Amino acid sequence: MSGPVRGSICDVLPAAAALLGMPGAVDGLGLTESVAEQVDRVAVILVDGMGWHLLPELAAHAPLLADVLGGGTGRLAELSCTFPSTTPSSLVSLGTGAQPGQHGILGFTLNVPGTDRVLNHIRWRDDPPPSEWQPLPTWFDRLTQHGFGARAVLPAAFIGSGLTDAAYRGAEFHPTQPADDYAQLLADELAAAPGLVYGYTADLDTAAHVFGVGSPHWHEAAARVDALLTWLVETLPPRTALLVTADHGGLNVAPEARVDLDADPRLSEGVRVVAGEPRVRYLHTEPGAAADVHATWSALLDGRARVYRREQAVATGMFGPVDPRHLARIGDVVVVCTDGSAVLATAHEPPESALLIGFHGGATEVEMAIPLIVFTS
């Protein structure tokens, strides 16, 4: 496999299931053609924030990634994440193989329809019930039902969360602690039994948010991610494929490119609930105020963002087909930043959100394009 494939994150687990020989699994990425021998183990590792366009810069401190980019180890293809390019939406799109409009996890935070409550998917536990908020089966479910092992090696703090259930329900969970050797635990699970093993690391994304893409801390995180992947490649059992992908890319937002809706009465007027995140805002408006809010935001953010009414945003297809049950989760007005800008909401969100340097969520190539790297034993 060489060159762009331009499938999506939705195709990764179906392709992994096809590699394992699951009946009915469709390999839209052509992996069964590119992997020379039949495999009985597949590892899928998601590196949070490892966008396609960031790979050349990452490679400066990541020897394995540099080798991949140079045409050596592994096979590299370009995919796309789903929109919004944010972790909760992407993880559930990976797990279900469906677009956000279908699975309902349409952003980092969402208004719970009929209330003024904003649900943060990272902090979500059991309200609303995960199986109701995200009703689709996952590929972990499907694999388990067909008799294939499906294990997820995840931090213990993730186990039992609403997002973990929404994205990975049906998996056999193996909790880890911060002091554990995560690479070795993943390698041990791969060696233990056939089937799918899933792993996730947030190290790179955290460094991008807090210190910025290209910062020394970001490069240090890249080196740690590279060491993890290198260990997995070096310890792959026979008849094993390792698929490495990401949930989104990212970019730095300069202080002068930030707009605070809570500091400008023109932007906050008529807005009842603010959800989404700085690169994609969902504005739920007071009754009868949607047209005025749309007009005001369109004028004030001209050149910085595309501003839609809900029905316009849905009609673009950006969310994929939208289940009518999920429509009200999308704002009456949807604001999608198009350049290197961000819309803060300092009165609605934790103060640390305004201190971040790296962001994602929008529809630009640097946010949406992700890699798929395939290694075999």
C-alpha cells in the first residue's frame, strides 16, 4: 500500500475485522490485498493528535516515523477523520464505523436537548445512559459476537466512562495504571491470544494543547510515542498486523486570532447555550433569535469562520447523514473556524480552555487528515 487512500477512520476497524477473517466485514482500505499472509492477530493503536500534516515535523524526533516517511518500515496511507475533528467524535466513529450524524457524538461538548445542560464527553459517566445517547453497535461488539477476541488496553480511569462505552462497548477491558509499562502491556496482550487488541495514547495531543505543536514538549512526546510503536513493531508475534492511526491533527492558535464570545455583547446576545469547542461552536439560541444570531456572527466573523443555520450545516453533509434523533444536539447556529482562529467562551468553560495553545475540531486539512501506518510481523 503506497500513496493516499483517502478512506476514513470509519474504515479502520472493518478492515481489521476483515484481516482477521470475520464474515461480512468489508475492507475498504485494501489491507487484505497488501498484507501478504493471513493474520490471526491485529493491533490497532490510536495516537491522539498525530495528524497527517504533522508527520514530517514529528519525524525529527521519531526514528520509526522517519523511516516510514522515507519509504522504509511499514506502509503509509492518508485517511480522513470525521467532522468535527475532535477526540470524542473520532473515537466513536472508529469504534462504530459510522459518521457522527449517525452515532450522535457530534462534538466535544453537546447540549442535552430539552435542557440547558452541556455534556462534556470526556467527563461523561452514566447520564445520559451511553446506550441511549450512542445507540449503535461497535466493531468490538461485532467481533465478539462472531467469536473473535476483542480487547482494549486502556487507562483505568477510562473504564466505566460514557465515552468508553460509546466507543468500545463489547470489548474486554484491560485497565492500566500510570506507572505501568504501557508498550509492554500491549505486547503481552498481543502475545496472549489471537484477535484484536486496541490501544490509545494521548501524550502527543496533550503536549500540543498545553505547549503547542512544534514545542520541545511536543517533540519529547513524539519521541515517547515513537518508542512505544518501535517496541510493538519489534515484538510483534507471527501472523500479526499492527495498524497505527490517529483521531485528528491540529494547529496552534495565536492570541490575536482568538475571539471571546463572552467578552463581546454582540456575540452573546440571543445565545442561550454554548457547546462544541473553540474551533467549532454550537450556539443554541433564545426562541426566535436564531436568524439574528446567524446574521451577527456571519458579519463579525467574516473571513474567520463559516456560520450556518442548523439545517444549512446538515445539508452540507459535514456530519454525514444525521439521524433525526440527534438533530437537536447540533446548535441552532453552527460556527466553523476556517483559518487559524478560535472562538473562546470564557464564561461557559473552564478557565484552562482559554490557556491552551494547540487546537483542533475544524474542517481544515491539517485538522482532518490522518495517517494509517501498517506494520506486519
